[in-house]
Amino acid sequence: LPGLHAALAAWEAPFKRREAVLTRELPVVLPPVIHAPEELRLVLHHALRNALEALPKGGTLTVRASAAPGGVCVEFLDDGPGFPAAWLERGFEPFAAARPGHAGLGLAAVRSAMRRWGGDAAASNRPGGRGARLALSFKP
């Protein structure tokens, strides 16, 4: 995923301004996956923006990528408040905003793109009740 490194580099400054930490757990080589480069940039933008906006000052987002059975998994793991239970029930429906004042279209667009490429997007709260997990599954 060549666009992943570029997207993370572009978000370094916004994370620093928020006094948040952006960490990476990325292997040197990942198998090639199906995606549209320009659309992938938007998918990563929505995932990173949502995580940053949810993080408290001084919070941490870890972006982890790994080869998985049938492709590649990219996870966004934060230590923010997690997804509201009501949002998790509706998942990625358009206009199902996880936070007040948001349109609720970013993660809907993420899932739509992932499914067009044969993959998927899944969201959950992390064990222990602190933080959210967004997982993007890419097909080879």
C-alpha cells in the first residue's frame, strides 16, 4: 500500500498540533492489494481524520498493517473514548455520525470504497472500554 506511508506523513503535523501521537507498526513489505490510488487517499484521510478528532489531547493512534489470510489488514487503534454504542448498531450507514456536529459520511464512504475493491471495513471498541478500532481488509 504505497499510499499508506504518504498519508501518514501528511497527518504528522495535525497530530503534533493536537499533542497526539501517531505511531506505526508497518512491515517493510506487504502483498499487493486491489485499490484505486486516488480513492485510497480519501479512505485513509477519513480514517485518520476521524481518529484524530476523537482523540483526547495527548492521545495515541497506532496504525498497524499486516498480511492477513486473503489480503492485507490495516488497523487504526486509538485510545480515545471509543465509538458510541448507538453508532456501532448502525455501523457505516450514511448520516450515522459518531459525534455531534458531523455529517456521518466519512466512514460510510470508507466502507463503500473498501467493498468496491472486494474488501471491507469493520469498527469496534477495544477491549477494556478505552479506544476504538477501525479495520480495513484489502483483497489481493
